Amino acid sequence: MAQSQHLAKGQHNPIIPGYFADPTVKKFGDTYYIYATTDGNGGGFGPSQVWTSKDFVNWVMQDMNWPTTHYYWAPDVTQGPDGKYYLYYCQPVEIFGASSATPVGPWTSLLAPGKPIVSNFMVPKVITLDGQTFKDDDGKYYMYWGTWGIYPGHGCGVGLLNDDMKSFSKLAQIPNTDAKDFFEAPFVFKRKNIYYLTYSSGYCEDGTYRVQYATASNPMGPFKYGPDNPILATNGDGTVHGPGHQSVLQQGDDFYLVYHRHNNPHNDGGYHRQVAADKMIFDEKGNILKLVPTHSGIGYLAKNVNPHPDLALGKAAIASSTYDQDFKPEFAFDDNNGTLWKAKSNIGPAWLQIDLGKVYDVKSVHTQFEYATWYYQYKIEYSLDGQTWALYVDRSKNTKHGSPMIDFGNVKARYLRTTILRTEYPGLNKAIWNMKVFDHADYNPVMHTSIKKWESLQRFEPKGLLVDLNFDHLRIGSIAAHVQNNGKLAGVFSAMGANKPITSMIGGKKALVFSGTARLSSSFRAPSSMLGNSSYSVSMWVLNPEIDKEETIVSWTGKGGVNLSNAAVGYGNSKSAGAATHLGWADLGYRNLPKANEWHLITMVFDGTMERIYVDGKLDRAERRMLFVNNLTRFLVGGNDDGTSGFSGALASLKIYDVPLTGTEIKAAYTKGITNHVVLYADTKKLEYGDLTNWPNNGTALGELTCKGNTEVADVNGKITTILANGSKILLEGRMRKEIDFSRPFTAVFSLLPAVGSKTDLFFGKRNKAARIEGNGKWQQLICSFSKGKFQVFINGKPASYAMVRNNQRDQRILIESSGGTTAISSITIYNYGLDHRNCLKEFNFWKQTLGNVSLKASFTSKPSAVTPTMVYLAADKPELPGNDLEYLFKNDKDKGHAKWLRSSDYFDFSVFPQSSYSYTVKIRDNFGNVTQTSLPFAVTTDSSQFIIKKQAGSARSVPAAKNGLTGTSWEGLLGNADTVTQHSGILKMVSHHTFWDGSEATGPFAYNYVEGDFIAEVMLSDMLGLKEKKAYGANEAGIMVKALANGRMLLQNGIMPGWGIGNIVTNLDNGGRKQTNNLSGWAFYKHLQIQRAGNTFFMRGSSDGKAWVDLPGSPVKRDDLGNGLQVGVYHATYGDASGYASFSDFKIIQQK
């Protein structure tokens, strides 16, 4: 059976060695030509090339001069009526053409540069791609094209070419009701007066891709869907996977289907395709019978041009390494273009050795490297005994690519060894499809490929551990303005912008806490060793309290650009991109999302072939891929440089390598953990106000301190504290008693305020280790240190032997006891080493700098005011606290204990009700636990009489939509193009196609009102195309918009586009370009939309119920270029020819009187 033969020797499918797709096979004269998309580079990015053969088995690749564009998709060549050859190829939604005197060029463009022969939608409802020509028996030429023809009313385009081969005399559509399931890749041939339209259905990236056909008696149709479809599909064992994008080769009365299929084993993404061919069989009625795809192929179609035996075929082979059992050394000597040898690592040289079995005359060696369009630097050695080696050929400075690479010599040898030294493209695994050895030099086909300028490739060689960040030396509570890199690149990471990460103890680890807006940037750029397909490893100890869809921990490229060119690692819950972002299909999510609010060692490893995620030393997911990392930047920690995908959590360690870590190394790193000397750390700044029974320990001993007696959390003299009443105690219990050993060196640091007349005793196990501090009503720092058998006490940086007292406690669990009054404590820290006087003084000096003004009172910089009857806005002034990282506690008198500390000094209260009165206060804390006094209360009312509210009203219908189409409604105007605009029963519905809001002239419909000054606009999206079935049809988008008068490029949109999982999308369009951010919510989008203008700042919000609003990614937006008066309303766009619609209700504009 064919399914079991894909690894067998001498198979003829695939036809050519390498990754090529969308093949068109032609025969001109006595030569066969394969024109194909250059695949294996992430998206058909060229270069342009052609394969030639005299016998359909021995193929040689050569370059072509045209095109030199980024995309080179689905080329086709035909010989025109003038004897010239015409090459057609496509870029996204356009087809271009050129002519030449030969089938391989040089090519001259038929039209001016950048001007297509077939533009998008040249035939209505046909998306342009995949142009293929057909010459009929009467000499007329036709072209067929199309992609994504599955939309209602869409299909395949066909045009009758004029003699100039660049224009059409007739155009038509072949509807997808005739060519059922038409997706792309039309190819027409004729047999016995029947025209066959073959095409591909399904998706080229996966196993659904297949070939179907329809027939007609006229080349432009009508076509009838053929029986027994599909005629070619994925086979039973998957070794022929996703076959499609076919062409047909006729040889006499025989017809052969030439197609691409995915490589074995399959690379994820579907962009490593290979060309295959099988014979077509017809029944007596002319129907095409199902093809059983083979691995044997069709073999020779002419006399073998290289009839000499391959001396290496099937012989014993060994290698320096093997990636795995799918890439064994013997696969390079099996004359099978579907199998190859691949070395274990993409780092350093790798060799492959063959034993010919006896001594032969070796006169030529033919090597087919994995990628024919990139050069390899290599050398070939020979030996008689496998011990003593001599040089056969030295290509260590080769800069010529191609396939096969033929090296001639004249030696006697039994053993041959090829060592691949370097690859042109960085990070390629050393790999060979076939290596053939001959005792003759007769076969020497011409291979016209360029020789590139010599340049050293050593810059791609890895260095190892590039970045090593740990935070054990940072002081708890301090802002991490600069962090030293201990990796080989040295340098520092510096905080960017106003928000900076804070050093903290969390769950037993000292870590940097990121807020979602904090970033650290390296002083150096990522090295060239991380370009292209190069290996990398990122190992990080991370804790994420609440996991969002995408939270980037570290990146080293710019965001955007070409697919697969980005490099970022994160900890998000997006199943498609939560773990790694490369831009495009190679984005990666966790299979099993690491639990929130727990420490995890997350390790991401790419070795040039597989990208793997490890969580806590165990493999979570592995995917096969190839990367094209480009646009290297500085390493950025904490989120993307455009402000998106911010990380809100803690990072305890970060290591970045340009080599792949092994599973063993990763497991060992998890077992080892990270060094931390803080065994007990308990502070008060994050505790809830009120009674306290258990006080969490974030030191390495973990657990909780037990509070006995009356203990509460409250503010005392400018700090958030734990207050021990007279007779109250703090105890070490459970695990902490075992982990904290006071018989060994330790340092205990206390920040406390004993009331006047009170006594605070501190106990450290047995052997007279105890101290007492007399209360003076002031903040004091007490340090107790035990080292080299000596116990010392320091109060406010000075030795205080007088404070040492006899330890008479019977309960060894007691750490602190208050008597004679209260004791307020703001923090307790215990290290597992002893400090001397000098270092104790440093501790005190730092602590002293963190003390705040006890009389500081919070105030409002913007006093509370009602913005709408259901929204109050207020803003707090920023006080002069020692810490720069501030949080705000806003309260109103009806909060009922639901208030939370917030990072923003601006506060919008969406919980209020109309016709009500509220009183607001605020207080502020910093990163050292200092806190202001509560502000004076400020009253506000939400009386509706304070506002002008304009609501959606009236009825109208306009088909097609006219500028006055909404006359008689609350809308003041209608812009853009629409098929239908209707408003009835409070719902505005817009229907349009081929409409845009990206600066194009074909703008979509926009119903608006003219608004001056500050405002809030709200609307609910009540329906849109695909909402009921939760199925996206193209780029259907709708939402709320503000736009400058008479300028379609000056606007802001708060929209919804469910396609591609986007969901809510914020668009900021100005003369500098178009910037978009989204929340990746897909169909779970916020249906209530809001835009608020406050001066030149615009807030974009979403809500599920129209009451509780949240800022969307990208909000707020500062736009100083938008004038006082704006058009404000709702819009729709399809960004394509497919029709779409959206319905809106409850639109309103609210302004203060």
C-alpha cells in the first residue's frame, strides 16, 4: 500500500527536493519546467526560481531575474501567440505579468512597475489570486483566478486574453454554486472536447485541502460540478496531507495531476510543502476518477539523462548527530525527496558519512541540501579506511546556492564524509535530502544560480547565556530603576516611563512586580545570533495573579511586520498566542495553562525545528516550526513597546540564551530553584483594614504568622500597620518554626511604633536571644543580629546592648509580645545570615529615607463631579510621599466596603444611580507602606437636569443610502457608501460592501451628530453579520466613531470585529498612520461601546451591560489635532467585497449643561 511507502528507497514523490508549492508544470520543447512558489520561508516570500528536467526525474534549479518582490505566489508560464513566453504570478489580491524570449527569462514586466494585470475584484465578487492560463484548440488564451471563493455570491474569475497577453476582451465569474466549495487555485485543461476546471477546496494549511473539479462545453462556462468529488484528498495514514493547488500535464493521451502536499513529518502552519504528481484516470463518460495518491509517483517521462548507478544508494551511513528517528542518516542515501537527514542541533558544524562498501573511483558527488535557495558552506572528505581522511572538495567559503550542488573530483575512496559548516540563513539545521555518489562525471547540468558576495557568517554564532537577571541584591520596596545584567552581553536594564517595577517579596521569592504599564529595556540590542531561525531559550520564574489573554514578559524584536518575524514570550491565557508571539500562525499558547497566583518556572525553547514549552520542569507543548526573526531591538521586559500586552505580575528571575536548553537542564533548574536569603517577610501595605488573625509570610519559609489577642490593621502615624493591643502576641507556627532556625546566623529587622509607656519584647528561640524596646510613640527600627555565636541589637542604626534581655518565655512560638500598651508594626524581615554594624547602619539609613510625613492629607486635583447621570469622575492630587509608586483608595459613602486600591489617580465611578447624592473621599499609599490621611469629603449629585442628553430617535429608510437618507431622525448627517440604511423602532441598521475606514476613498456608512466640547457617546451593537451563529464572514466591523470635519483620515473608532478572534478593536487614524489594538475577545466582545472626550483625551470603553465600563486596550488616546467640533456617531465597514451589516440601538450623546 502507498500509505506505508513514504520512507522507502527510490520513491519519485515528491518530485523535487525542497519546499515548493502551487506548482505549474509545462513542457516546452524537450524540457519540463516546474514553476512554483518558494515555500518553507513562512509565506511564499521568494525568490523566483524554476526547476528544469529532461526526463521528469533529474531536476535542476535555477534563478530567475523577475520578480524581486516580497511575495512570489503561484507562478504560471505559457507560450503566447507571438512565440514569446509569458510569466504570471500573484501577490496578495493582484496578478502581474512579464514576457521573455525563453521559458526561464530574463523577464520584462508587461506593465509599469506595481501595476497588475488583474486587480482585486476586476471581476465582481472574485478575490484575485492564483492566475493560471489555458490555451484552447482555436488558439485563444484564457486566464482563471480566484481565492476565498466560499463567500455567498463569490466564485472563480475567468477572462479571455487579448493578443497582447496583458488585457482582456471578456470577463466572467464562475459561481461557487457551479464550482462547489471553490476556494482557490483554478486550473483548466481540455480532453475530448470537455473543459475541466480543477480547483482546490478546504484550507491549504491543514488536511482539509483537496482537489475538486467541474466540467463545461465552453471555456467560460457554465460549469457543472463533477461526480465523485473530491478527486484528491489526504490519504488514510496522513503521509499525503493537504494535497492541492494542482496543475495538469498532458503527455499524448495521458494526463498527470501535479500538486503540492505537506512534508513528512508535517511542519505546523502548512508552509513546508512539496511537489508531487500522479496519473489521472477517466471513465468512459469523461469523469475523473478518484486518485489514490502515491509515493512512487510517475517516474521517468523520457530517457534517463543520468543512467549511471548511485554508488551511495542504500549504503550504511552514520552522522555526528541525528535530530530524531524522522531524520536518520540513511535518509540522505535513499534517493527519496520526501526524507532527509537532519542534525540534532542547528548550532555548530555537523557531518554525515557514508560507507560505499568497497573502494570505488569517485568522480562526482551530488548534494541536495534542505533549502535550495540558500547557500551552504561545507567540505567533503574521503578515506580508504575510515580513519585517515583527505580533502575531496573545500566549499567552506561557498556563496552559491542551488540543487543539486555537484562537486567533481577523481579519487579512490570507500568512505565519504560531508561536513556542513555554516548556512546562509541563520539557524538552519544542517540537513540533506540526498547525497549521490558517481564513478563518472558525465552528468553536468547547467545550474544558473547567483554567487553572492562573500561575508563572514560568524556573527550568527551563539554566545550562550545572554541575559541573566536576578533581584536578590535589590531592597524590598524599592523601585527597580536599573538592574544589572549578569549574562554575557553585560549592560543594564533600565525602567522606562513613569511607571516602574517594584521590588517585593511574594510567595517566598524576591521579585520585581510589574503593573501592566511598567517596562525594563536593555542598554544593548539583541545579537545577530538570534536572527532568522536561530535557537533561543527563555527561562523565567514568574507569578501571574490574574492571567489576561496576552501578557508579554520579554521581547527582542519590534512588533508587527512580516509573519513569523517577531519574538516575544509571555504568560497569557490565549490558546493561540498566550505563550509565544511570532506574528501569524506560529504564535503559541499553553496546552495546560499554569495556575494563576502561583510561582512557576516557565521555559520556552526553540532549537531550529521544534518550539517547546516547559512548565515547572515538565514538557507542556511542542510544535514543529520555522522562524524568520527580524528587526532585532533591545530586550524589553514587561510588555510590548506600543503599550499593549502588559504583564501584571511578579518576575523573580529571567534568563535568555541563544542556544536551546535540554529537558534535563530545565528539570535541574526547576529542582534547584533560585537563591533567596529572606526566610520571613511580613509587611502591612497590602493587608485589608480590620481585624487580623493570620499575617502571611512571603519569605522562603512561607506560611502565616499567628496573631493572638486583639490585633487589627489600621493607619498609625503615616503608615499602614498591624496594631498589637496590650498583651497581644505574634507567633511562629507550623512550617515557619521548622524553617526559621534561630540557632544559626540570622538577622531580624522590625519597623515598629510602640506607644508611650508600652514595652515590646522580641524572642528568638532559646539561649537568651531576646530584646525589649521601650515605647516613645515614634517609629523605630530594631535589628537583632546573630552571627559567629554573638547576639547584637541595634536601634535606629546604633548598638543597643541595653535592649538585650533575658529570654524567659516558655512558649517558643512567640516572636513578638506587646505589654503596657499598643505596638504598631509595619514590617518584619528575617534573613538567614548575620549583619555587622556597618550593614545594620545601611539598613537603617535606607529605612529612614522611607518614612513619610505623618500629617500629610490627601486632596483632589479634580473634585468629584457627575459626567453623566450614571458616572462620576474625580482625580486625586499626587502627594509628596517617599515612594514613587502610588495607589489610591477612592470611596463614596454608599460603597459598602467594596472600594479597592487603584494605580490610577483618575477615577470613574460607574456604580452611581441617577437622581442621587454621594460623598467622596480618597487616601493614598506608596510602595513603602506610607499612607496619607483621608481627604475631606466632597459631595456630588447625579441629577439629570445637569445634562443635555440627545438620544437616537425617528424612522427613515434609504436604498441605496443617500446623504439625506436619515432625514427625519435624530441623526444630523450620513456619510460614506451603504447599500441600505434604515432606522425603525429604535434600531439603526447599516448594510454595505466594499467599504473602508482606513483612509481609503470608499468609506463606509457613518451616521453622526455634530458635537462641540467634552461629551460622552454610547451605543449598543444589537446585531451584526454572523452574530447569531457566531461565525465571521470576512472583516465585518462596526462601532462608534469620532471624526474631524471634512477629513476622513482624522478619526478615532471604538469598534467590533469578531473575525480572526479580534473582538473589540480601537483604531487611532491620523496623518501619521493607523494604529489598532484589540482585546482578542472574538465573539465574546463588549456589545456596549462608549467614547468619552475630556479635553484632548479620548477614553474608549466597553461594557457587557451598559453600566460597568472598562477601558479597552489602546485607551485613552491623546489627540491634540482633533478640533473642538467633531462628528460623533456610528459606522460600518467590510474591508472587502463581501456584504455585511450592523444594527445599533440606544445611541446617546451626553454633555454637561
